[in-house]
Amino acid sequence: MNLPAKDPLAVAARRWLPERLSYPIVRAKKISEATLGYRLARRFPSRVKKLLVKQAADQLPTGYDVRRHFTPRYDPWDERMCFVPDGDLFAAVSRGRASVVTGDIETFTPRGLRLADGSEVDADLVVTATGLRLLPFGGIPLVVDGVPVDLPETMAYRALMLGGVPNFVFTVGYTNASWTLKADLVADWVCGLLERMRREGARTVVPQPDPSVTRLPFMDFRSGYVQRALAHLPAQGDREPWLLRQSYLVDRRTLSKGPSDDGVLQFR
């Protein structure tokens, strides 16, 4: 999907307004655009997909095989969306400076790659972009009172702590928006948590697991790197505060006030 490399509103706001006013205006616009675009795509996937494919076709040469090269087998936001600044990719293809080949790789050859249909792709350099394996928490072993924590058996509290694991907070960004949006909210929430612990003289805080909550996969996302990792990640629950919501607006409402008295967080 095309996006302008320079946002017209941002350019105008920075030209005519001081930064203390232009910054929140531009930030709110970008967040609103991302949220609205995601919701429309999930509610009307076939319409949005048709629009995206048409946009690509309009920028490519007449007769270009858009169905093969620019029509995914999945709906928008089942996997991440690729934004093209000023349509530079489509322009490069149209001018013959770049080409797209779509197919299954059969093997490497001395000159590059051979595809399953028998065609070959010459290559000076091959960059592998599949097979990524996520490493939860960087591989840090979690141990509570001498007992190792079995991560897949835990459940995430507000997608930032683990049930039964004290004094441990992590950040999982959004799959449909900027990672730093969630990181900012979590950082503010932690500051509020530390202030409350200082005020109450608490040394530890731990979300108390609730066995009545139904376990669900941590993420509803079809990208291969997520699917391969689900068995090694904590679960989410079917209701608050164990539910992972991919929504900045919802998280801002629930996290910006700091830790709440929801009966789950235990301070000692």
C-alpha cells in the first residue's frame, strides 16, 4: 500500500505551529489512520483487499501479472502490511529497474535459484527472509523460589506481566501499529507501579493466576514466525485482564491510569 514519504499535514503543522502543538496533532492523526485502516481491513477484508490490489495494478504496466505477484493468499492484516513510500517499488518495476518473481524455491544453483516450475533466477546475493525463530525474553531462564517457570504454562496479565511471576514486566508491541506506542504505555504503567510499591512499602508484586480463565493462543496472527513460536509463548485469557488486545486506544484507556485494584495484582 502506498503512503506519502512526507505527510502533508505534518509538513504544514511544523511550518505554522510550535512543536508543542504540531507534535500531538500529527501523532493523533497517524494513530487514528492506523487504527481506522486496521479496523476497516478486518471488518471488510474482501473490499480492502480488492482496493489494495487495484491500487497496485494502477501503478504497474498494462498487462502486468498483478494476480500472481501482488495478490496474497491471505487477507489484509492476517500478516503485516507493507507500506511503500511514494510508490517507489511500483515505479521501479514500471521502469524496468526491478522485477518480481513469485514461486517456490526448489534449490540453489551455481548462478542463483531454480524454482519448482523449472525457471531459474540469477542472483549475485541471496538474502533469506524466512525461518525466523522468536526467542521469548531473549532466552532468560525464569525461576521463582527455586522452581523453573514453564513459560507456555503461564498466562499473560494485561500482556505485560506473567501470572505467578513476581516483579517481571515485559513489552509486546502491536502487530498492526508502531511498536513504540505499546512500549510507551508499558513504561508509564511501570512508573505508576513502582510509585505504588514505594508508597505501600511493597517489595514484590505478582499477578495471581485465575484457573477459571480459558486459555487462548498468545497472538492471533498468521505470519510464520508467530505461528512457529506460539507453543513456546505464554497464553492469553478469554477475558480481562488476561486478554491481549491489539488496540492502542483500548490499552491507553486501561493502562494510562497505572495499576488498578482489579483483585489480580498481589502486593507484598
